[in-house]
Amino acid sequence: MPTPDALAAYEKVLPGLAERIVAMAEKDHQVCMADMEAEIKNRRFAVRFSRYSAAIFSMGVIGVALYSIHKDYPYGAAIVFGLHVAGVCAQLISDSLKR
């Protein structure tokens, strides 16, 4: 966006030019805002998808561990569940270090 003095000079050279420049800047701002809103919406979707995917995966791991216990394989259940808990803890630590 030009300075007010530059806009006044443009207006002297070609009447209406300053208004067109301001309108163009406003339109550019609207496009930038729309892009930012779309980016925010996409990030929210990605976060929701990740959370739901993690929850479903965790339920599956718990199901496998319970099935292993039911079939008298407690060590298998402990290994499966322990590895999953270790992965979740590692992810939480990694996320907290990024902040």
C-alpha cells in the first residue's frame, strides 16, 4: 500500500486511481483472510482426524491385549499393551518438547 502522499500524487495524475489502489488492497486482504480461514479449517480437520484415528487404534490395541489374556497369553498382552503405552508416552513427550 503506497503512502498517503504517493496516493495523492497518483490521484493528481489519474483521478480515481487512489480509490482503485485502495480497493485492490482491500480485495487482496480479503483473499488473504479467506486463505487463512481455509488453513485453520484444514488444520482443525487434521487434528480431529488424528485424534479419532489414535482413539480407534488404541481401542484395537486394548482389544488385542484383552483377547490375548482371554486366550491365556498374558505375556503377549503385556508386550502389546506395554509397547502401545510406550508409544503414547513418547508422543506426549515429543509434543510437550515442541511447545
